[in-house]
Amino acid sequence: MIRLVLVGAGAMGQAWLAAIAAEPRVELAGVADLDLAAARRAAPGLPVGTDVVEVARAAGADAVVNVTVPEAHHPVTTAALFAGLPVLGEKPVADTLARGLSLAAASEVTGKLFMVSQSRRWNPQLFRLRAMAAQLGAIGSVSTQFFRAPHFGGFRERMAQPLLVDMAIHAFDSARFLLGADPVSVSCQTWNPSWSWYDGDADATAVFEMSTGARYVYQGSWCSPGAETSWNGVWRVSAEQGSAHWDGDHDPVGPPVDDPASPYDGVAGALRVFVDALTGGGTPMGEVHENLPSLAMVAAAVESSRSGRPVRIADLLDSAREQALRDESHPAVRAALGTT
């Protein structure tokens, strides 16, 4: 039985509490949150507090689930890793690519697993689409259309790039999985329609060159009422020997394949995979180094929109590493950053 401390008792924290309760190999040991009343409501009778390490020590915890806001991912995960605790964190890795690189280095230094929960990566329908794509020969392009109109309130509506930073990373990460490829460069434009209720840009179009030579095209809006797409988006794979399509909610349409469906799904699936890695070893999908290119896609798209020019991912990673070295105060992490 793996004892977990949950950090973050907000709306996403409630989803993780349900997943923890449903997974027979783990138990909730305590909750950390800056709002102590929220922590007590989430974990009556269990240790609570504002500091993850103190709560983990009081609870005798084995690992941490970090469901804080993106700005808190770096300090919370760093503290947990250096306290000897593996971490399963909500996406993104961190709020900046530089801090994401720092967390990858901290995981190396401590020897503790840091896995990012890209929950949509585990969708069984995405696994089927990937198997279909593998039957179609060389892939020329993959596209995602995402159009919805959610009124979240709170921090998302105040973000400078709410669609790219908070949502598009799911599609970007799924595209990497689907293609078995990493990004090379991107050209991106973002804008905010006149009727938008977001402070930042709620619309985006991005074209990525991938390492296989294929292009990944993302078109999305978070203020597009009417005829909304699935939360997973609508997908098309265009390839040498045909195409495959996925509406995001039902089984994809394409060449027949043996059932390759993931045995996992969503947040609960990410938790199961994390537990599998802790109990059986191996490197899970979503391990911080494997996940960093998805964050790099977001950062590069944001930079391309800001600068009005294409951005090479390698150049962006070099700049982020330089920033991480400037910001990092831990000597061992600085040393690891120099070689990561």
C-alpha cells in the first residue's frame, strides 16, 4: 500500500481524491494546501498543513500527488523530490520551460521519479487511432481542431495565453504520441476575438514540423460557442495509403486493427501507471524527461506568436537551459543542468 499526500485541494484536487479512493494499491495519508480549511474538508482526521514535506513526514507518506496551480509546480515538486518522495504532478511540468528543465535535473540528482499526468495520453481511442495511423504508411500531416466556449472564471481567464498554456498541451502531447515524433519547429499565431471573456488570447493556429518530417496542425478556440468539438478535439491523419479520423469521443474511423486499447484512462490511468512504476520499476510514459518536449511545444508556440516568426525547438531549449542555470541555486541541480 502506497501512502500519498495530495497537494492542492481545489477542483482538480477533488478529481484526484476520487482517483486515489478508487485505486486499491494506494491510500490518502494527508493533504497540503495553503487553504487549511479546504485541506481539512478534503481529508478529515488526516494530517494537513501548508507545507508538503511537513505533512508527508507527519503522515509517513511514500509519494506526493501535486495538483497545485502551474506556478507552484516547481517549488512543491522540488521540495518533495529532495525530501526523498516520488512525485506525480498535474500538467504542465512547470509554468516555464526553464523551470521544467530544473525539475528534470532535480529528478536526476535525487534519483526520484517525477511523472507528469497527461491524462488524455491514456485515452483508449487515441491508442486505436495510433494503431490505425501505423497501417497507413508515411504520414504527411496530423491535424486537430478544438473549438469550445467554457466560462471558467478564476486564473484561466486572466492568463496571457489560456488556450495554448492550459489546454493545447493535451493535444500537443497526444500528437507526439500519435506520430512517435518530437517537434523541430513551429509557426504560430494567436489572437483574442472581440467577444472573448478572456484577458489573453483565446484563439490559436500552430503548424509544427515534426522529427519524422510530418506536419502537425493545431487550430483552436476557447471562445467559440456553437457546434463545439469534443474536449479531445477532432483529429485527422493524412498518410500515404489513406486517412484516419477521430471525433474525440467515439472510436476512430480508419483501417481495421487489432484492439490496442490502453488498459488505463484519464486521471485514474495516470495514477495506476505511477503506482506500476513505483512497485514494478521501469520508466512510465509521462516521466519528466519524456514529457518535456510537450511543454517545449507550448513554449515555442507562445514565443512564435509573440515574435511573429518561426521558432526552432532546439534554440528555445538552449535559451531555457541558460535561464535555468541563472535561476538555479542548488549546486547539484546546477551541475545536472549543465549536462542534461
